[in-house]
Amino acid sequence: ILNRVNGVYFFRFHAFSTFRMLSHAVFTRISDNGSSLPPFNDFNLARSVGDLEETVLKNRGATASIMNLERLVFANQVHGADSIIVAGDRDNGVEPAADSMTGDALITKIPNIGLCILTADCQAVMMFDPVKRVIANIHSGWRGSIQNVIGKTTAAMKAEFGSDPKNMAACVGPSMGPCCGEFINYRTEIPEYYWKYRISDYHFDFRRISRDQLIAGGLNSKNIEISPICTICNPHLFYSYRKETVTGRFVSVIAMKS
């Protein structure tokens, strides 16, 4: 579902639209008032790609304002499978806006905090348990995917908050599609278990891997929605590292209302 607020364009998922206590958005790179200059134009949210610090903070402020959130939480994403439990106002004195917490999944049950994942071809996997009122946001690139970061995050939600995956919904954001998921060196990069997801000599369907990992974790297939948009095919909408190399990162945000 395409939305435009204050000149900023973002998408929302149908699967999350029925949960009134949930707020979420997948922001595009497009903003009528975007602050980021080329090659990061227009709405880059990453501080580590070469964009101006003040520009990134301005874009982050606009994101929080559009979603009416008190705080956005970012992590230092490292293509791993570790999760971070966002448990307090400043999490043991660490300011989350500084991207200083290292991990590739964020989990919380605190309202009015936006869990943010930055991507440019990787998947952002947003999860919601409406019974225990727990949310998660996962950075799942191909390296995280073969480590099953999705399954490990689902297990962490069960262990920390008693979440039952049968009650959970999940949405996977725009990412590298099977049309462009080429891995020439897959025999040395990707474990043989995942070779069954090849759709041609060198192309892999990582969206199907994510769906299978969510179902294996206990989610019902009817509660899973995966964006069909390929970021590599649509660099006018979303940043794509594979297409552009030097580029920005777009953000996917999930939060609960009070």
C-alpha cells in the first residue's frame, strides 16, 4: 500500500493493516524534500555510507515525525544472526540512535519505539505477536539467511517473551529478487543444503528461503506477506547495493502504539 506524508513516500503491508495497535512502514528513497545529495538521493537513513551526518539525522527525524514515534532504534548490522532485546529507555546507557548496539535483529515489547532495519537489497523481516504484544525487525541478507537469522529470532521471541509463532504475522520487505539473485561462487559461499533454492545455474530465490524459515519456525503461511518488488530492478524506488555500489540505505520500521 503506497503512502505519501510530508512529501515522503513509503509502503505498508496488507497483512499488518488489521492490527490497530501496530505501526509500520517501508520507506522508499523518494522524498519531495529529501536532504541527501547524489549518489544518496533522496532519503538515505544510513550513517555509514558516506552521506553527511546532519543530512542522515534530518531524514531520521522526518521518519520519526511521520510515524509519530518517540524514538527510533538502529543497530550496527553485521550480517550475523544475533538479536538485541530493546528493554529500556536507553538500554544500559547506550543511545540506540548512535547505531552502537551490534546485531541483526531487534526485539521489544515497549510501545512507541520504532525498530529500524536498513537495507539495500537485503531483506527486512518485520514480525508481530499480537497476543504477547511483541515486535521484531530482522536484517536478513544472504549471509544472515544461511545462518537462519529468522529462525533464531523467532526462537528468541519464544524464549524471552513466551511468544507462540502460531499467533505471529510476518512481512518481508522489498529486496533482491530471484530474477537478480545471482551467485557465481555459490559452491563456496552457500551451504549445499540451500542449493535446492536455485532457480537456474547461478540464481537463488532467497524469498522462498525466508518463507520456509518462517514456516519452519512455526508461523502459519497465511500470516506471511512477502513484497514482490526487486530492489535491483527498481533503483528509482529503493537503494540497491548490487546495482549502484555507492548508494544509501532505505529503512523499514515497525512499532507498537501505546
